[in-house]
Amino acid sequence: MQKVVRTLLSVALAVSAGAIHSNAQLSHTDRSGAVFVMTNAADRNQIVSFRRSADGSLQEGGRFATGGRGSGGVTDPLESQGSLTLSRDHSLLFAVNGGSGEISVFHVQGSNLTLVDKVLSGGAEPNAVAQHGNLVYVINVGGSSNVAGFRLDEADRLRRIPDSIRFLTTNNSGAASLAFSPDGQFLLVTERATNNIDVFHVQDDGTLGPIVVNQDVDPGTFAVTFSPTGAALVAETGPTGGVNASTIASYAINPNGTLSPITVDVPTLANATCWDVATPDGRWVYTSNPGSGTISGFAVSASGVLSPLTGTVVGTNPTGSVNLDIAVSVDSKFLYTLDSGTGTISVFGINDDGSLNNLGETGHLSAGAGFNGIAVF
């Protein structure tokens, strides 16, 4: 996220280093879902879990050590989307340890987590991770920016894929997100410093083909995700100093790794748009706009065409929220934002027309360190 967001607030949220599993015995009878956020604490990184009820409300379920260290810092120190990622079947949770250069893997049982593996990330300062089938790739932004690949074995442990490291276009590319296409054929990586969208073809052995560099049509490339039908959706913060100049775009991937614009330069009518998420049912795309404290909404067609919802800004976070990362429940009924300014998670209900109902905030997270990452099922 552009540095302008940091000027909005000088403090962020943190979780006290209390005992793991400090809450009462976790219940496994509530199958509605769970929400996970990551403390990114420099002394001991932890995942904070919340049980998600059928009405979208949350109740803290426990705190689980990753076995590594976060980067610490204040508002959005990782500057990424995907630092905390659920597997597509929601059975595994992957977390980056930016301070100790590792990836942690948890088994997921409702809101309960069990650490099953922790491995070196193949570089320095990992800030985002993506999974497709038994493939896992991670971005390392420290030193020479790269992506590194792993396979999950039968015990859900990560095994480094030989010769899987691929370097990005510059040593300090500011890589902010990565995502597999729904068919698993391509891996996309965004570079904030160069405004590039890198495309890699995923080979049969799990390694990546040569980098194909695409310049984003609009400035401020930050996050990439996919619609269920395969359109790449890119959130863009806009030009430095712009007012309500953030945008979102959609692209189709050609067989040779080049990108063809579908819909570009679509205004979010907000500042510092950085994160985006598509609903699992494929109907809507939302962006988190911390510079404005709002959420923007768009309809997405089967072909990837984006259409702004009426008013475009469909949700407003509480004053001072500095809403960062964003996630949607697997049933496409609820949207959650990680609010570093207030130390909370905002809860929104998704209406049939794509508009949002503000259902309040939850969490009692103290200020003092830079939380990053949210994952929901």
C-alpha cells in the first residue's frame, strides 16, 4: 500500500503476547465457519481465530503460535495481500513469518488450528503465499525479489521443489501479491515498484516457465485475485497524490502469458485502494480503500467484465478504521475487513444486489504492532 496510508494513522493494532489457547475449550459443533487474522508480531507471530456464526458474527476462539517471527512495524508493514491464506478446501492455513523467513502450515478444524509444519521460504522477508492443489508458492521481497515453490506431501508438510525459484524484474520490486489461475495453469505476481504484472506458466513438474512481464494499464498495481471463471482482477492505488483516483481492472490471460485487458480504469471513487476479493459465487468483487475508510463494489460477468455497483462505494468502515485486507465467507454472504486503526474486524452482510449492511465490529486487539492478513471460510 502506498506510503500515504501510513500518514493517516501512526499506530496500528497488535495482540498481547498472552498464552496460546488462552480462551475456553474450543467448540467444534459450530460449522458455520471461521475468521483468522495474523499478528505479524516481531517477537512471536500468532494467528488469532474467531468462530463465525450463521449470522456472520464472530467470537474469539483462540491464539496459535506460528513458530516464527513476524516483521513487526505499524500500519500494513508487509504491504501485501495473501500473507495469510486458506487452502481451497479450507483444511489448511498458510502463514508467512516475515521476520524469520519461513512459512507455517496449520491444520484447520473449525476455529481450532494445529501447527503441522514450518519451513524456510527460499528467500528473505516472505510476504504472501498462494496454493493450488499440492502446489504452494511464496513471494520473498527481501534481497533479490523472488518466488519459490513447494509441494505438499501426504502429511501436509511442505517440500521445496528443486529449481523452482524465479526472480522478479528487479531486486526491490515491491511484490505485493500472487495468485494461481483457477485452472492452475498460471501464477500471477504483482510488482508495486515497477507497476508490472508478472505471469508464469506452471509446468508439469511444478516449476515455473520464464517470466512474462506485463505493464498494468493503470498506475498503482497492488493486489491480484481471480474471478471463479478465470479473469484476473487487479486493484490499483492510482497515481501518487491523486484524490479518489484509485481503480480496478480485469484481464484475460493469453496462452503465451500476455494479458489482454477486459475492463480497465474503473474508478473505485476512493483513496489508497489496495486489496480486492471476489465472492465465491462469482457475482461480486469488492475493494478495500483504507485512504477513504470505505469498500467499493462491482458486478463481474462470466467473461470478466466489471460494472460498478450503484454508487460504487457500498460500505463505510467506522471512523479511523484504516481498513486493510479484505475477505469473503465461503457462502458469499459476509464480508470482513481487517481494521488496523481501531483494532477490530468489521463485519458486513452482502445483499442480493451486492450492497452491504454494516453489522458492526468485533475483536479487542490493542494498538502497537502491524497486523497483516485475514482469511475466512
